[in-house]
Amino acid sequence: MKKQEPTPKIDFKSEKDMPLAPYSLGLMLHNFTGAWRNIRPEINLKECIQCGICWKFCPDTAIYIENEYPVIDYTYCKGCGLCAEECPTKCITMVEEEK
Amino acid sequence: MSNQMHHHGGGRKMRKVIMGNHALSYGAMLSRVQVIAAYPITPQTQVVELLSEMCADKVLDAQFIKVESEHSAMAACLGASLAGARTFTATSAQGLALMHELLHWASGGRLPVVLGNINRAMAPGWSIWSDQNDSLSQRDTGWVQFYCGSNQEVLDSVIQAFKVAEKLHIPAMIILDAFSLSHTYEVVEVPEQEKVDEYLPPFQPKFRLTPDDPHAFGGLTSPDHYLELRYKLQKDMEKAPALIEETGQEFQELFGRKLGLVDPYQCDDAEIILVTSGTAGYTACVAVDHFRQQGLKVGNLRIRTFRPFPFEIVRDILSQAKKVAVVDRNISYGHHGIFYQEIKSALYGHSPVPVFGYITGLGGRDITLDTFRQIIEETQKNDAPSERISWIGVKK
Amino acid sequence: MKADKEIKKKRMRLSLPPEEYMHSGHLACQGCGATLAMRYALKALGPRTALSIPACCWSVIDGPFPYSSLSIPIFHCAFETAAVSAAGLKAGLEMVGDKETTVVAWAGDGGTFDIGIQALSGVAERNDNIIYVCYDNEAYMNTGIQRSSATPYGAWTTTTPVKHYKNRPKKDIDAIMAAHRIPYLATANISYPEDLYRKVRKAKDIKGTRFIHIYTPCPTGWKTRPEDTIKLGKLAVQTCIFPLYEVEDGSTWKINIKPRDKKPVKDYLRLQGRFRHLNEEAISFIQEEVDKKWARLLKYEEVSPL
């Protein structure tokens, strides 16, 4: 799974630019849900056994795989802590966000 | 009804003696509807029964979903319409009321579903007879409404309705009286399929649900957007009167029958013009002839299109008269008859012609020549309409 | 973060396909089970899928107009109508020439057990060709945690406050669906993603009405820690509170996991604020009911195995 790229915010200048019925025109990737969190997960790659469990259990699709290792996408990570909780080697720690 | 009675004709032009309900079925069949979802209710049952037969006999290539309620019927129609299929359903009174939530959905979702409604009185007590409150209660839901006076008009209106609905992406309903039209047999010219195909090409939706171009339809819409979306619906509804006249003209050229916004009868020199709808609109013509024989210049304006309200043509015709008498087979409790209110509001600021309102015929009480005699008599007697509702036929 | 020389370069083997159809930026709470259910189900369903979503958490999670966080089409439909909207959508798609797209009704417990049960029953009785997925967070969460008939015995919700906690058992929707004799139904759990994936894949290839009931914890409504969501799912299975099984044709049963060390319900309940008020008596009652139900399920499998 590759890193997600943000999609544009959609603003309508006039009703003429709006679709006929209320249907969507783009994804939600403009919404940086990373701003929600007050703790962030940090992966210690030295202890990581590449099991994929953190990637699997992320409810926000905020962990991607790069060079065979999981990477936290801090743009979207909400800090729920599931990855840290489920990691079998406990190599993910939840760290307080600095202000 | 036994199988032998229905020779569908397989799309040939025919003259048949059929009931109003079957006129709806033939209209849907000729319009090549693709998905039907309906639930039976007296007096609509024959519509769906014949459509079932047509599907089973493969005269109509459509999927018929035998849903378990009218609410589900409309829901299924919405799903099918969103996929880009031409959809049809039929119901009456309680069933239409049960669909109410989803009638809003059809118009807000801009889905051109066509529905046949048999005007039947709302319960309690249980009534299966003619009354307009069921369909008029839905006048705010954003549907085009056609009130039909003959079985021919019913069949023709289904076909026109699809054309108008699909052009504007606004749903439409064809309305006919319980029993006096739904179960009354009249001679109907059933047009041939090729001509209908010429008039009504396949549905080409402006948007549809497909994984080839994924969208989420109908999601959470904030105050920042809802106003504009509904503005667009109204703007398109405002195009409907001209489109109905235009498609009505086209229909006349192909089939020889006009389908306009209103059906005026002897209005040009009339001193009193009756305003009517449904089968009462044809009884009114009999009354007009009767009064003219007696030397009184009466005319009748049968309203065929109630939504969108045909302001211009109503003003043009009625402002010529000395008096207008509106006949409502319905009532908005706490106010007055609904056609009466709308006629008055259409004329306000445009014409000072006095408008008299009469309520009669609720729950299927017969509207006869005698009813019109009383109406004309009262209209003649008074210079101005009374503040209070004039009820005709109530045993006081 | 660059890899150190000490880190071994072995291939990462994922237990589920890597393609995502649910993308970030959605509006779910931290630790939401419903999003995991969607993420896994869509991996199994693939891109030729359309969803009908009635009023439920997912109608908000997806994001507001003009956005959507899924890359497959959605028909946001009226509350009671998930099942029949899907059936209509399927019929329409077939009639315009698309016989391939899998249509899935995706509803919460409210839209399935309560207001949506009539439409669901109608669809199941007719055996309409759709998959119906109920993601079950055991209350009307979207409107602020009011009780549903899926709320388990003993739970707090805003309409079953602590002094008047829910004293009716959870409605057995799976038994109801089995009684409709649909070709396939299964329970599933977000803590067992491979099992969920397998069941949705299996359902995809069957014609007729298929029903998948997914257990999805809700930290906000259950008053649990967001990071406990997976742990709760595992406990639900290990205590036999939410057994994992499949039923075909409403007449043959197969239980997928029989815990060797059946855990006491206490272990499950004490992690959740919504059960904090329960006394010993209530907990014993819950244990008894779970045991009886488990015994019954084992009997079903014994008498009519798949």
C-alpha cells in the first residue's frame, strides 16, 4: 500500500458549478485528520518483525508500506493507539504530541 | 382477471376497451419501463397485475420486484433509477402516504421515477373511493403532477411523463380517480411501439451510479450547499410548463392527440368559468352544455397539470370571465380547497375576477350534473364569494 | 525513516490484499470498529462494488458532500430501506447491462435489527441477489448512543440509563435470517480480519441474499479505550459472547472458532464503561445466558452440520 496523496478541497463559486444532485466529486484526503491526535505512535524499526499487524489494524488507513517496513502517515493518523496495542513485539510507543 | 381477456397486441396499434388501471399498465409497457416495484392496494391492483402478466409473457422486458410495502416499492424504484433504469410504480392513498418520505427523496435526488396514483380517500374510516387529498398532500414534494380525465389521457400521460421527467430529472405522477376512471372501461387507442419509441427514446441519465465512475449519492449536505441544490430543482421545475406544452405538441403531431397544461372547454366567451380536475372535469363539460342550452354562458377549465402550477395560462383564461367557480374534491383542513387556494393566488395582482370555492365529492361522493347546478346557482346568486367554505352535498 | 544497516531486509508478507478502497480523511472516531469492517470487506469485494448505506455512522464517516472517502459508488438511502434500495439498485444495474457489479447493503444495527428489519425480511424472503452487511456496534451510535434491539443485556445507553439498564436480551438477528432460508449467512469480527475477508469473498460468489453480521466495537458508545478495540473483539469470541459461525440455506451450521479456554464474561465486561454498573448477580445472569446460547449453537451444529 502506497503513501496517499492529498486531494483538493472543492469550493463552488456558483450553483452552476454544482452537480444536479448531491453527489461526491472527490475523496476526503484534503481532510488532515492528523490534527485530531494528542499522542502519536512511533515505530522502532530495529525491533520491527515486519508482521504487518499494525498496517492491518489501522482504522484510518494511515500506515503504509515502504521498503518492506510500515510507515506511519502522520498527516492522517488520529492517534488511536491500536497499532501500539496490537504490535506483538511492542516496538511501537505512543508519545505525547508537543504543542 | 383471467388471462384470456388480455391480448396485449405486442406493440401493435389497437383500439381497445380498457379500464383506467390498464391504461397505466399499457402506458408503462409502451414506455419500455425496465424496473417495476409495487405493492397492491385497492383500487390500483389491476395496474400491477397486468404488468406482472406482461413481464411473465415477455411482452415487457422488465424486472418486477414484488416488494412488501409501498415504502419499499419507492425505495427500490429509487435504487433502480439511480442505476440508470427507467422505473415505474403505482399506488393509492395509504400507499402514497407511506411513500411520502421517499417522494422527497426522488425529487431531491433528481430521479425521474414515474408513478401512477389512484386518487382514493385517506382513512380512517377505510374508504376506497375517489378523493384528491392523497395526491394533493404530496404537492410540496417536488413531483410533476398530472390529473387525468379519461383513460386515453392516462395512457398518453405516462408516455409524456417519462419524456418530461427524464429531460428535467424530476419525478412525475399520473393521477386518476378511483373507480370512476381506474375501473371504468373506455375506448382507448393504444399506439404502436415504433411510434412511441420515436417519441420516447431510451433513458439517457445525466448522472448514474456505476463503479466505472464512482460517486457517493446523497451524502451529508451542509447549509453551505443545500440551498443551491434546491434552487436548482425549482429552476428546473420552472422549465416544466414550457416542456409539457412542447412535448404535448410533439405528441399531437405523432399521435393526433394534444396533451397540454390545461383543457379549456368553451371558455372564450364564458361569463362563469368552472375550474375542475379529474373525471369531474368531464362531468363539468356536460354541465357546460346543459347551461349553454339554457342560455347561460358557462365554460370549464380542466386543470391537467397541477405541478408545476400553470400560472400564465390559468391567468390568461380566467381573467376573461366575470366569475370563476373552483370545484375541489379535497380540502386543506384549517384553510380551504387546494385548487381554490392556488387559483386565487395565481390571480392575485393579475385579475380582480371573483373566485368562488366549492368543496364536494370527498370520499367518493358522486359529482353529478346536479352538483354543478347547485354550484352555478350559488355562484350566480352572489356578487362576491363568501368568507366561509361552500360545501356542496353535505347533509346539514 | 531510513532503515539501519542492522535491520534485516526480508519481504513483508501481508495477510490481506494491499489495495485500499477506503482512504484516510474520513470522520470516524479514534479506534472505530466500523471502519475496520469496511476496510476489510472492500478488500474482499473489490472495485466492482456498489453500496447502499442508510442512516448510520457510515453515512457520516464517509464524509460530507461533495466528498467521499470510498473509491466505490454509494447510494445514501433512507433509513428503513438499506436492503430494498440495494435490491432496486441491483435490478437497475442488471437492466442497463451491468450484471457484474456486486451490490451490498451496508447498515448499522439500527437499520438492520429495528427500523430496517421489514425491508430486510422482504429482500431475504424473495432471495433478492444482494449481500447485506450489518456492522453491529450495539446501539444507535450515530444519533448519540441510544439503545437498539442489538444492545446487549445490562448495557448502559442514553435511553437505558444506569438505573434502568437494558433488561432485554440482544435480538438474535442471525436466527431470524436463518429462518428466512437464505443461501448464506455468517457472523464476523474485525479482530479476525482474515476470517471476515474469507466470508465476504465466499458470499460474493453466491447468488441470492447473503447476510454478514460483523461485530464492531465503538469506543465512544461503549466507553472503552480506543486502543482496546481489537482486544474486545478477541474477547467477544473467546467468551463465546459473539460466536463466529456460518449457516447455509438456514439449515446447516458451522462454528468457525471453538475456544479451547473459554474465558469468563467478566473479562470482557470489565473493559467497558457501559457495563461498569453491573453487580455480581447481573454478571452471573449474563454468564448463564451466554453459556446456554453457546450450548444451543453447538447443538445446532451437531444436529445439522455444514
